Amino acid sequence: MAKQGALLELNRCPHCNIDRPNLQSGTQLSTTNFRGTYERHWQFYVCSRCGGVISAWSAKGYSEIQKMYPAPMQVDEAIPSRAKEYLEQAISSLSAPAGSVMLTASAVDSMLKAKGLTEGSLYARINSAATSHLITSEMATWAHEVRLDANDQRHADDTATLPSEEDAKRVIDFAQALGMFLFVLPARVQRGIQDAHGS
């Protein structure tokens, strides 16, 4: 985790996603709960590119940040490496939404293949995942509602509108949720069971 200081060192701004942002410290304050305990030292940082503000706190006597809001987008380690790499690249390229959507579609494709769904188009595999109860029907509906199908971009369809950064973010949100459902939560449950048994 990053440390509090005059500059906040993050790989990307959580607001505009610029690489190596200049995040300068602004206001600082300390807070406690109603009992006067649980002291937190807050520092607020401003991105010099987009003007977005990040709040970060550390515990009394420490400079290491415990939490920050908004937190930078990260891809969980439980997601298979190929899908994880696609998704990290998609997040890194949000400023180029068409490319980001294509990378996210590849991440979703890779996740479904890791679960044994290899036949047909991406949408067909999403429907198969819902039919076989690998995902919920609501997740399949969500997949169809976001601009997940990157065919328009891959084939340079002149009649299709290019995705916006907001479109790309929605597709990434879906992919993150899919990864959480298929890989992250099962891994956490497994760890919880192992911890309960003391192994």
C-alpha cells in the first residue's frame, strides 16, 4: 500500500486513469469516533490532470495508507493469469475505449474458456454459462446489455458507433463481476473453509 506524503504515488489516477499521475497533497485532518478513539489521519490529494480528489487515511503513528477513496481499479489474483492480463491491459487503456472493450471481451472469453466453455461465439458461451448455472440469468442479461461484443471494433464496422469511455468502464465492471463470481468468491470460500479447519 502507498504511504502518505506530499505526493501520493499510484500507478494510475482512480478518476482519469492517467499513467503515473501527479497527485499532490491538499488538505489534511484527523478524526476520531464519538468515544475519542479510532484516530485516523486523513490526507486529500488532487490529480493535476483531471482535478479528481482522492482521500486516504492512515492510523495514528503510521504513514502507510490503510484505505483510499476511490481506490484504484485492480484485478484480483484469483482470476486466471491470461484473463487477468487482458483485464489489466483493458483498465490501462480506458482512454482508448474501443481497444479497452476488445481487451475486456478477450478477458471474458478467457474466463469462460477456463471454465470449459469453448464452443460458439462469446455471447453463445455466456448463454451456455447461464443455462448450465455457472452464472445467473441476470449476469447473462447484464452481459448482453453492456457493449461486450467487440466485433464492431475488430471488423471496423462504419455503421457502428464507437464505444465511449463510460461504455468501456461498464464492460470492465461486468468483467470484474464475472471474475468475482467465477473465481474470486470460490477462492475466498475455499480459504475460509481451510481457515475454519485450521489448515
